[in-house]
Amino acid sequence: MDNQPKTIKKFGTFGGVFTPTLLTILGVIMYLRMGWVVGNAGLLGAWLIIIVSFLITLCTALSMSAITTNIRIGAGGAYAIISQALGLEVGGSLGIPRYISQGLAVAMYIFGFREGWLGIFPTHDPFLVDIAVFLFLFTIAYISANLAIKTQYVIMVVIILSLVSIVVAAYNGSMEIPTSEALSWGSFQGSSENDFSGSNFWIVFAVFFPAATGIMAGANMSGELKEPKRSIPVGTLWAIGVSFIIYMALAYWLARTATEEELLTNYNIIIDKAFNGPLIIAGILGATFSSALASIVGSSRILFAMGEHRVLPYSNFLSGQSANGQPRNAMIVTGVLIFATMLLRNINAIAPLVTLFFLVTYAMINIVVIIEQRLGLISYRPLFKVHKWIPWLGLISSVLAMFIINPTISWITIFIVFIVYWYLSKQNLETPFEDVRSGLFVSFAEWAAKHTWGMKSMQQRAWKPNLMVPVRDIVGAKGNFQFLRNIAKPKGSIKLLGIEPFCENSKLVKELDKLSETFVHKGVFSSWTVINTEEFAKGVNYGNQALKGAFFRPNIIFLNLQDHDDYENEIRPVIKESI
């Protein structure tokens, strides 16, 4: 594989973002669980669940749009967004578990496809169906993302035809229940799995919400878009808007087409009530297949991006590309992961991790925007501006949704993220781009300086040795290194003040820089500067006067006693000025 691609196929808004995002949102939940949601919550309750779910994803989509119009986003979608804002450690702490969860998601989609397939061909061997679907998916994704997107165009036609079948049924009079008599608010009876022992709004919400979490499908293709700054916001927001209208209309059709009992007991109600049932079955198969295809393509891009940034072992291999720019090595590793997951055969117990890692990612994207807005850095000038409350609403709602869906696994998810972050923080990763962490530290320092300035009552209790060390002779300063370090460590600071007449290519400047770095390496905060003057006393006084306005202003002047007659006269002005 060649690490430098020769030609890379770039995609536009419709093919690269809108199509995969829309197809991921219009998934199997729409076909097989939407009726159950309406049966439990009623029409008004179902509409409220849809609105709340899409509100969470919309806030995150708006935050993501603000970020992507402010930076030049690379490959990896949400991983790239978070890494470029908060560093590779934070990006990787979400990217690694999210990549693994995407492998779980592909396996689940394949299992879902198999269930639909066996409904048509019950005599086929389930394991062979899984293997055949996996090989077909992997072959399409391995050849190129272009083929995957063209395949998704075909699937989109199938899903549109399935929706047309519902529209035709409505036109032919399937909505026999008058609006006034349609179920307005449900009684939350539960499901056949729990013998209809009861449910509540949030349990039904937890079942439906994963349907609305597909907004990252297009962003995952960020490295292969012609104009990611335009395509990601436009494509994602249009996909959310179109899918929201479809879900709201479908809930209305179901409420007026089937009785409460039918909606609760028959998961195939849409198949039975549509004009053409086989088209709905084709839509179900297409929805699971397209979601699996989008996930396998997107997850390999996340792995490739982490390989490019040297986040993982064997990064050179993972970042390898084919001649046409396809991340073939990352695709092979992804295929192995998916196949290994399929061998588990039953992943229901860890399936909630997929949704929860999405929500953790949503929360972090909103946090990035909150930080950028609060810092007020001049570098944050997004073309797509959002109100300051949008990311806060997205953050709070994402966290609440996590704990509503599954509190225990939510804590496990957060623990996994922190463990990965701890591991990556130990790896001394080199971030190849500037992030907002430096601005964050500067803002904290400014805040602290403003709030401590003039607080004389706190100076005695908070006293620490802040040394100013005038340096004419670097050899003498080095000789006092251990003594200075012992005075200042662990909480003090040392400011090296070089004093010499102006000269080009000063050796003192280079030596002060090295000495300051050595102090820092030994655990003492240190900085340095040079004042160009021939008079030692003036240089020290100038430095002392200038540093009186500093946050860590010197409270100790360290002077080397000199063995010559004029030294007493030389330092007398320094002592007088200091007192």
C-alpha cells in the first residue's frame, strides 16, 4: 500500500453526507418498532418522543456545523473534530471505543438483515446468511467508497418505494380511524416480552432513540468530501429535517390505521397495512444493509485517521492507502473486528454501548463548542453561528438520554473513555495541529490573575518563593543551580534576568534558554528574558520594575556576591529600589 494517494475520489453533499445520514436514520426501528411506540405512547406521546429525540440530535448537529465551518476538518468525522479542538488524547479516548462500537453495530445490522431474510427464506442456514452478507458488504466497502455510495443510491430507491407503498395505502383508505377517535395518549402497556406488565414514557423513548443517532454517518466521510465545511452542515441538517417529517407522518398514519391492540402485539403492522407488503420487507432489508455499509465505511475512516495521527500501535500500517486513496489496511482490520464480533452470535448485552458511545460523542462535540464560545478566541469565527444555549442544551440532553437509556452501562461507557484517555496521556502523543487547550490555559490564567490582583490579605497565606536571578555570568548561574532549585521547589518559580550590552547572536540568550529548560525539567517553573544595558544595577532595577505587574512577581532577588571593590556601590541602588 502507498501512504500517499495518487487520486482520491471526492464526494458532494448529496452522496457523501445526505444519503448515508438519511439511510442510517431511516433504519429498522422505523419499520419494526414505530408501531409499538405509537401503541404504547399514543399519537401525542409518539410525537413527543420523536421531537425530544430529534431535538437532541439537532442541537448536536448545529454544534457540529459550527465547528466544521470554523476549521479545516480532516478524516475521521467526530474524532477529527474533537482531536483538533481538545487534542489527540481526548479525541482518541472517544475515537477508539467508538470505532469498536461501530464494529458491534455492523454485526447487529447483519443480524437484523438475517432475521428479515429468514422471514422470506426460513430454510436458509442463519450462519451462512451472516457470512454471505458480511462478505458482500466488505467487498463493496473494500473496493471503494464510491461503490458503497452508489450502492446506497439503490437502497435509497428501495426505501422510497416502501414509503410510497405506505402513501398509496393511505390514499386508498387505510386510515379508517377518524382523527378524533385516534389514539391520542397511550396507556404504556409494555410489550409481549414482558407480558404487557406496563411501561413508561422513558422506556419507550429508550427504544426509539437509537433511530435518531445516525447523524455522524456523513461526518465520518469528512476526509473524502469536496467541501466538508459546506457539505456536513447542509447534508446533515437536511437529513434530520426530512427524516423528522417522515417519522411524524408515519406516526400519524399508524395511529389512524391500526388499533391499539394491533400496534402493541404486531411488530409487522406496517408490512400488513401497507399497499405492498413485500416492498416494506425490501425496505427493512435495505435499511439494515445500508446502515451496515455506512458503519463499515465510516469506522474504517476513523481507524485510518487515528493511524495518521499515530494514536494507535502499528499506525504506519493503519494509515496505508491504495492508489485511489482508499484506506485498505484500516478496512482489513475493520473486517477482522466485525467478523470476530459476529462469531459471538449474541451481542444483545453490550448492544446499548453502541448508542451510548454515540451520546458520549454528542456530549463532547457540544462541550467543544461551549469551550470555544466561552474562550472568545479570535480563531473561533464559524460561518455557521449558533446561539450560546444550543450546545448547552445538546450537552445536557445527551447526558440525560444516556442515563435514561441505561444508567449502569452509561457509567461503564464513561469509565472506558477515561481509561483510554489515561492510556493515551501516557504515550506523549505529538499533536500535528494547534488545539484550544493553550487558549484554555491562558483564559484560566487571565481569570486567576484578575481575581487575585490586589488581594493583599491573601499574600501572606499564599506566599511562595518567586525568585528573580540577575545573570551576567552563565557559569556562575549554573554553579548555583542546585541551591536555586532547592529554594524554589516545589511551588515557587525562577525568573532568569540576563543583563548584557546588545550584541547579535548572543551566547547568553542561548544559555539562559537551556538553563530555564533544565529548571523546568527538574520540576521548577522557570522563564527568562534579557535586558540590554551596560549597567548592572539599571538592568536589575528595570527588570524588577517591569515584573512588579506580573502575576508571579518576584519576592526574592538572588544576587551573587562579587569579590571586587565597586560591587558594594553597584548593588546599593538595587537594594534601595527593592526595599
